[in-house]
Amino acid sequence: MDLAFLGLGQMGIGMAGALLDAGHTLTVWNRSPDKAASLTERGARLARTPREAADGAQAVLTMVADDAALEAILDGEDGVLAGMAPGALHLSHSTIAIATADKLAERHAEAGHHFVSAPVFGRPPVAAQGKLAIVAAGAPEAMEAAAPILEALGRVTFPMGDKPSAANLVKLAGNFMIMATVEAYGEAMSLGEKGGVAREKMLEVFSGTIFDGAIHKVYGPPIAERRHRPAGFAAPLGLKDMRLAGEAADAVGAKLPLLDLVRAHLTETVKTEGSDVDVTALAETIAKL
């Protein structure tokens, strides 16, 4: 398929590479064009604007940091929407608000485009291997068009129905669970450490018993080793996601008592540890309590 990929951060680079591995023809765009070098060396074409990237593409994939960044590349004379042809598909992989996804669905419908919201679970190395877990939602014809693309990007896709924002709701709930796990891991490590047990010993016990799930395996070792750079899931993005989870909870009338605690600790983490740390640095904030 002739595809366009916009947003070449750590996740985007890996996902775009997986599409090339699968044999798709790829045009890429990024605000900092130099990040596209590894992809253009493999045959991808670099577009000068989002509109140019979208022009002629059967599907446009976006993976940017937040709602504002997504809206910025979609709108305007040089935006994606101006370049997409009727019948083209937009797959949004970003973690965005459910309200933003609803608005995008309306705009694409008005323009005669297909739209699938398809946020992902997995860190950059998993993205590069094409083994992400994808949560996707959209109209049946849009999902059918997206199928070969999602197959190239992930090991599994979980369909969430016709309403695109349902996928975003599930993604926000999942990211909340990730952060709740990091919070619990940090608190448990603090308990052991202040009682004289080294973090490494705590990790050995946890990982060798019932706490050996994927999340524990990914986030436990960096917490034990105090290894928070480079960030795979940057703390400011985690904080953004928790804000969106709170907005989603308000919209549907759900109560998330733990969320306020996690947000407070993440806010302090960004303030004291820096904006370039992984969300695992939350454990250092907890250790100082």
C-alpha cells in the first residue's frame, strides 16, 4: 500500500520501519526532518509538509505527542486534511482525548475519509519489531481497509467497535493501569529499602513470584536500578495521559481515586527529576516521601 507516516519520535520511527519491513511504500514527515534519515536510507520519501505526505496516500498514519500536535498537522493549507483524497484512510495512533477522537471522526466523515483510532501498547523496541498490541475502532469498511497496516504494526489487534473514541478510552484506561503499577512498585521498593532491603533483592523476589507480568518486567528493573534515562515512556507524556484519563473519567461519570495520587507524584517527578526521565522516576519521588 502507498502509505504516509507523520511523527517520527521513538515510537514513530519504529512503526514506520516496521511498515517498510512489510513491503509498504512509505512517505514520511516530521517537524525535524533529520529524524527521517534512517528511513529515507531504506527507501522512504521525505515530504516537506503534512499535506504533501498525505497527497496520493491510500492511508495516513499519525503518531504525535498530544492532541495539539495532531490538530496542528491536520489543519491548515498545508495540513493532512487538505491533502487526503476522498476515500483515503487516517489511522491515528496517538494517545489523545476521547473528545478529540470524536471530533476527528466527524471531520473525516464530512470530508469523505475513513478514520480508525488505533492507539498502541508497547515501547519503542517492540514497535520496531512490528509486535505492538493495538486497540482499534472505526466503521467496518475503515477497519477492513486498515487490516493489512495493523497486521504489519502489531502482533495482535483488539477491535473495539464502530466508535473510534472507544479505542482511546481503552488506551487511557490501560495507561492509567501502567502508572498505577509504577506507583505501587515504587511504594513497595520504598518500603523494602527503608527497612534495609536493597531494591535489587526486592526485584528478585517480585520477578520470581507472581509479579512477573509484562508491565512488571518492563518497569521493575529500571526502578530497582534507578535507571530512568533514556526515557521509553517520558514522564511528561505520562502526566499528559493521566490528565486525559481524568477528563475521560469526568465525561463518563467514573471515579478514579488513585489517579489524583499518581498525578501529584508525576507532577513532582517532572519538577524535581526533569522532563527527560522515564515514568519509572516516579519511584524516586516516592522514596523521598
